[in-house]
Amino acid sequence: MEDVHIYQIEIQGRTNENDLNAGGPLQLAVLREDEIATVLTVRTDQSGLIGLLRHLHGRGAALISVRYEDPTPDPSPEWGGEGEG
């Protein structure tokens, strides 16, 4: 079973990618950074994600959101809509 996925993690404020990756359990990439928030991306399984969230918490990062990136877009639903009945 393939348990490795790409996650986007948003934390409050600006942060330095090199500082986060130094001593961190996983290598992060910064997607967007401004004064309000930094959006990071990482490829890992859920166990790695939990370790990473603990690492970020230990560094004082305020978590805003965690999002799973689905590599395959959902096909249009075949239920509901016009013509039923």
C-alpha cells in the first residue's frame, strides 16, 4: 500500500526554510511566504507528518492548516443532476 502523500502545511508568520530543515525530521520546501503565513510542502506518510508537526510545535510554530494534496483530480460525479427520474 502506498502511504506516502504530499502535504501542504501552513504556519503563522515568516520562517526560514534552512532553519526548519536543519535538524528537522523531513526536508520541507517553502511554497509561499509573507508576513502573515508560510506555506510549506512535504512528501511523507502520516507517521512522518506527525513527527514533522511535533518538530514544528517544538520550534514554536503556530499551525494554521494541514492539507493533503490529491494527485488525481476527482472525476465529475455521476450521481444526481438532470435527467433522473
